[in-house]
Amino acid sequence: MQSQDWHETAMRMDKDDPLAELRREFLLPDGVVYLDGNSLGPLTHRGLAELEQTIGEWRRLGVAGWQDAKVPWFHLAETLGGQLGAIVGAEPGEVVATAQTTLNLHQILQTFYRPEGDRHVIVIDALEFPSDLYAVRSHLEARGMDPHRSMRLVQSGDGLTLAATDILAALAGDVALAVLPGVLYRSGQLLPIAQITRAAHRRGVPVAWDLSHAVGAVPLDLHRDDADFAFFCTYKYLCGGPGAIGGLFVHRRHLPVRPGMAGWFGSDKSSQFDMASEMAAAHDSGALQVGTPPVLAAVPLLGSLAIYREVGMEAVRQRSLRLTDFLIALADDCLAEFGFRVATPREADGRGGHVALEHAEAARLSRALKDRGVVPDFRPPNIVRFGPHPLYTTFSELAQAVLVLREIAESRSHLAYPAEREEVG
Ligand SMILES: Cc1ncc(COP(=O)(O)O)c(C=O)c1O
């Protein structure tokens, strides 16, 4: 199709979009097509209002805000946990908002990794976000164990995706725990969480899911799927803000539990301020909190999660799939001849919310895109990621982004940029 036809098709799709109004909820960076909400979601108007409310309470109430704030800070982690739980299909008490993604993985390892005799291996995939690999390795070392013996990497056949059969083949009788991604951070592949969890359980292996790239893009049903543990960030699709508080899920059948890394905020709320020298841990996943929650890095979520609640995850997913279908069709039609390849699985049930484009010059292309007002991100060595956000990205923006990318590739203007690595983000 000609560029003009793509633009017109996109405009028609925007006009017919029943969720188009949602864009008004967001404070998007000015003058750019913001396709990096899968790395850092933008501020929402409601999140800003919550933040301003909290700052006002801090000013007016001081320490009394722990009890007297509109959402008392003392209960904020549990309140947000309940709201996050609704997004990931958890029962009350199974999710708590706490710490950060990597720290929550450490907590899961410290609490639930129980090597016994020959069953000591942690299975993790070679494509996993590096921080998770660092956490597992350092955890084994801290226990005096040898990662070469006790950490097994599931390899990828194509460097982009994982085969469920390879994952299951790694879950031999010596495996005590598996750590797996719900959606892979580079390629955007969505793994069949329920199916892998069931198969792992048949082998006696609990699974900890990193859902950072799934939450807010893909409907999840963690309780019903019998997932054991999950950890995720809230600063991507969920728009919690840079460094926002993380989410931690523990299935009820693993509760109550003695936290591996204990701290006073993991106490039963009714006795926390008794200041006893022996900890009385909470009976739910709240027990896995350690210290005081970062209130200012948590309250914007009260606003953004309200939007998610109103829309519902099924509608979020339907819009996300329409966006990524359109993006893939655009890329196939406009970019393939310039050396781009869609690296994200094409089937709807095999992909999350973003689309990865492979290109040998991905680093330079992504810099050139930013200078032309399109914000993607680059993941080494050769991926440009486009993260259309299900709640605010328009079809016209996707057409604009892809057609600008085609112009850059066609004119080879990206070659004017240095080839070395991108800035952070
Ligand atoms: C899939 C995945 N896992 C883990 C992390 C690390 O998160 P944090 O810095 O919050 O610990 C990230 C960060 O972007 C991520 O994308």
C-alpha cells in the first residue's frame, strides 16, 4: 500500500475506535509519538492527582498520614496489592505491592527455593532479563553453592524465542525451582503460563514468573492457573512512574510462610507497632515485605489502576492486539524490503504487547527515529522495540512511526549517527 493509504486506513481505525477517549487520561510527552510505554509508562492525570493529594497530606498531616491519609499509608501496600491482584487474577491477600522487581525475585529465592539433596537446580532461560540472571547466580553463591552446578539455562533456538518443549526438557528430577518470563523482554513472545505451570507441577517444580512485560498488557489468571509465585514492575504499562513500587504474587497454597528476608513491614498489621523482638508475620503475601513502602513512588498507581479497572483487562488486550496486528502488517508491507524483520511471534496467543523489529542497524535507526519525533527503544544487538500502549497509542501514530522509519531506512540518514550503544532507557 502507498503511504497515503496507510495513513487513511489508520485514521479510519482511530475514528471507529471505541476506546479512543482513553488517551485523554494520559499526560504524554509533548510533540512525540511515544512508543516506549513498555519501558516507562507516562504519567496519568489521575496518578498526578493522587501524587498531589499525597504531597498535600504529607504537608498537612505529617506522620499522621500513616493513619489519616485518604488511603492510609500504613495499609497502602496491601490496598495496592488488592488492586494489582485484580489485574493479574489473584485472590485477596495473594499480591502485595512492595520493593522492586529484582528484590522481589531475591525474596522469592530466599523464601521458596528449598534445595534438598539432589534437587537443587534452578532453571532459568538464557533470554531472561539480565537482572534476574544476576539475582539467581548471586543467590546461589551467597548460599555457598556453585552456579555451574545449580543453575540450568534453557537455551533459545533462534536467540529470540523459547520453545515450551525446551523449557520442560530442562525440568528434570534435580530441579527445585524455575524462573521464567511471562513475556520476553526483547522479542515480546508470550509464553503459555498455565500450560507450563501445569507441566512443571507434574514434575514437582514450582515456577516463579517474571511478569514485568505482561502485566497491564495481557490478561492474567494467576490463581486459577495455579501459578506459584510472580514478580513484576509497575512502571511499564501500568504507569506507576519511574522506579515505582513492584508487585509480588504468592499463591494462597504457599501461605502463610516465614519470609526468607524478614523486616518489620512484613508483620501482621495488628501487632507491627508492638515492637516485639520476635516477628509475628502477616498471614498473606504481605509477610514478604521488608521495610517501609516508598509511598510517593506508589500512589500514582492508585490513579492508573482505576483506569485499568474501568476498562477491564479483556478490552485492554483486544485493543493491544488490534494495535500490534496493525503494526505487524505495516512493518511487513513497508519495512521488509529495507532489511527489517518482525521478530515477535505473529500468532495472537504467542505475543505480548510490544513488537520487536530486527535490523542490523537497529541502534542507529532508533537514534534517528528519536530525532524525528518517534520514541522507540533499542535492545542490543539488533532490535528496535515499538511498544504501542493499549490505552493511548493511536493507529495514526503507528502509521507515522513506521513510515518515518521507512523514510530513514530508504534515505540511509541513520548512517550519520554513531553506531555505538544507545543511552539508558
Ligand atoms: C523483564 C524484567 N525483569 C526485571 C527487570 C528489573 O526490574 P527492577 O529494576 O525493577 O528490579 C526489568 C526492568 O526493566 C524487566 O524488564
